[in-house]
Amino acid sequence: MEIFRDYDLSLHNTFRMKVRCACFVEYDSPDELLSPELETLPKPFKHIGGGANLLFTGDFPGTILHSRINHIKYVDMGLDEVPVIVGAGVVWDEFVEQTCRHGLWGAENLSLIPGEAGAAAVQNIGAYGVEIKDIISGVSCFDNVERKRCKFTAAECGYGYRDSMFKQSGGRYTVLSVLIRLSRKPRPRLEYKGLEGIDASGPMAVRNAVVALRQSKLPDPAETGSVGSYFKNPVVTADVLARVSDAAGGANVPHYILPGGFVKIPAAWLIDSCGLKGSSEGGAAVYERQAVIIINRSGDATPSDILRLEKRVTDTVFSRYGIALEREVEYV
Ligand code: EPU
């Protein structure tokens, strides 16, 4: 375990906010979470992964904890369904790349998503028709209330769209590792627009197509700070969809049909059709190529620039369509 005081967090959040925390702890094993030394550190405590879905709204007065539990264990490579245990601190895309190299199916559509495996299981990351919940068998955690380890089956994780029981528990559980189930048998998932007709001869071929698609739409995290999608895609009823179309002058509104008479409308379309692409507040801007993404365009954007831009976007979309956009990003 390593403890750093008055620590710069700019390399621990993909928005590249220049904020600090009173204390930063990197731990290497679950047992270290029981260390009496931790009790002496400034509160509150907050666990982070790669900081790929967080907005630090200012300096953090407490202690940030980060897992360095980064093993990948293939439980039995001989099976058709290969169980793999992935430490919470594993960089998600390094895991995906490795499993594709082994010819294992299941994670390839989730290529190039920034962040680490533990946070991926909390956030239920998703892309191109697949969510991580589809390949999770179980999650091993530390219960910060009972101060002991515990395990959950996928069903117990209460997964929804970018949501889980972990997210709802207010930080009670810290993910230690995730049990993923991959397949030796070909299982390409190519329904999503942009993936139809691609080379699906192996998981690596699909991964390459997903990487190319993401690179064409999303900012390069090495160059431009962002958290990917800033907003969730709103789920509404069919009459709201009709109202949106009317408000947009009878436009054909893109949407995905969900069970129970609901539809999901891309937040990107709502924002784009309000003419907000490229609009900015200070150093923050709505990304030109994908309107659901807010970027740190100048590299020097402050949390307040991002918050002002968020407000402008939500206010504009609400006054035009009567839909209150919900953040996907988590404030810290
Ligand atoms: N669109 C616009 N303007 C834009 C961009 C998109 O009108 O600037 C419309 C288009 O009609 C397009 C539709 O919105 O067909 C959907 O866009 P896209 O396929 O890019 O997907 P999305 O719904 O905006 C979601 C996830 C992404 C994920 C992609 C691919 C959410 C909020 N976002 O975006 O997730 O990569 O699908 O599966 O669910 C993330 O969570 O950080 C993330 C990037």
C-alpha cells in the first residue's frame, strides 16, 4: 500500500481536471483495506478506477483509494465457456485485447472503453449492443460497512442501463475482482449500426472494427479530456417520442424500441438538433463529432466550465423537448 498526501489527480480523471485530494492510497490486496493505518486518513473515502466516468467538481478534502489488484486468471482454458477472474485494477481494454488474442468471444464489442475492470462492473459499461452484465457471472467485493469480503451473482448485482446495485449502494461495496465468462464458440454480435457486414472471422477482427468505429466518433483520450458520453440516453414513452418529433418540425427521430412501450432516444440527437454541437463555456465544449460528449477542449477547462456547459445543454434540450437529460457522469 502506498499513501500520498496533497496529491494531484489530473492523471486519475480522463476529463483531466486539475484538482487535488488530501490523500491518495494505492492498495495491492483486499487485506490492506482492513489496515488500521487507513482509519487515520482524512475522510470521506472515495474509491476510483481509471476516473473515466467522474467529474471532480473541485479539490477533494478526503482520501481517494485506488486498487492495484490487477491479475487476470483464466480458470480453465479447456472449457467451451472460459471463466476468467479479472482484478478491479486491470485496465479494461488491456483485458479485452488479451482475451481477443486468446480467441475468446464475449468482450470484443466492449473494446477501447476507457477505465478499469472494477468500475466497469459498477457502471455496467456498454457499447455496440453489448453490456458488461452480459458476460459477468459474479463480482467479488469488500463490504465497507460489515468490513469483510462478499460475493454477488450477476443477478444480485441488479444491473440496468449504466446502473447497478453497487451504484445505488452509495459506495458500500468496493469491487475487488470480476468473474467474466467468455466463449470459445463464435458469438459475434453485429446488430449495431456500423458493425453489419464486417469481418467477423474471430474476436480480434471484430475488436478491430469496433476500435475503428470508436476512433472515428469519439475523442482520443490521449489528446482530449472527456468522460465519453456525458449524458444517458433518455427512456421515454411513445407519446413523448411523437411530441419530440413535432417539436422538431416532424423530423424522423432516431430511437431504439424497448419492452413495455418505451423507447430510448439518443441524447446525442436531442443535443445536436438543438444546434449545440461545438458550443462552449470557457475551455469546455460539446464535441463536434458526437454531441453526447463534453470535451476539455482547451486542456485547461475547469469543473465550473463543464458544469456551466452541462446546464446550458440540459436547459436548452428541456425547453425545446420537455425532456430532462440525466447525467451519466458521476460528480465527486
Ligand atoms: N446522433 C446525432 N448526433 C450526433 C451523434 C449521434 O444525431 O452528434 C444520433 C444518430 O442518429 C445516431 C444516434 O444518435 O445514430 C446514436 O449515436 P451513437 O451510435 O453514436 O450512440 P449513442 O447512443 O450516442 C451509445 C453509448 C456510447 C456507446 C455507443 C455505441 C450512451 C449514452 N452512450 O452512444 O457509450 O459507445 O452507444 O454503442 O448510452 C459511454 O457510455 O461513455 C459511451 C461512449
